[in-house]
Amino acid sequence: MAMPEYQQRVIHEKNELNYKLLKLCKFFSTDVFNSLPEDEKDRLHRQAKYMAEYIGVLAERIFNFPQGNAE
């Protein structure tokens, strides 16, 4: 049975967000990041935190798809 399109979109969204979060986390160890003002660093760290939480929600949704774990 083929996976419904909306489920495929959720998986795609999670994969894209994982990639973006990985890139952001790598950015944290760059000279550019280190040269930013502290308030901007804080915003970027908060952004990463919220992205990780969002990924967690998407993972829960995927795990609970009727077909089971579709990852």
C-alpha cells in the first residue's frame, strides 16, 4: 500500500529540517558565528532549539502513521 501524499510531505519536511539544523549547528563553530553580537548568537541558539523540538513533533507524527514507523 502506497503511503499517502500528506505523510510523504511530513517525512520530507522532517528531512529538510534535519538538514537545516545540521547546517546551523555546524555554523556555531565558525569564525563568522563567533564574531556575531551576543544577542544574535542567542537568537540562533534559540532557533536551533525550536527546530529540534519541531523535528521531534514531526518524528512523533511519523512514528504514529497508521503504517507504523515510516522513516
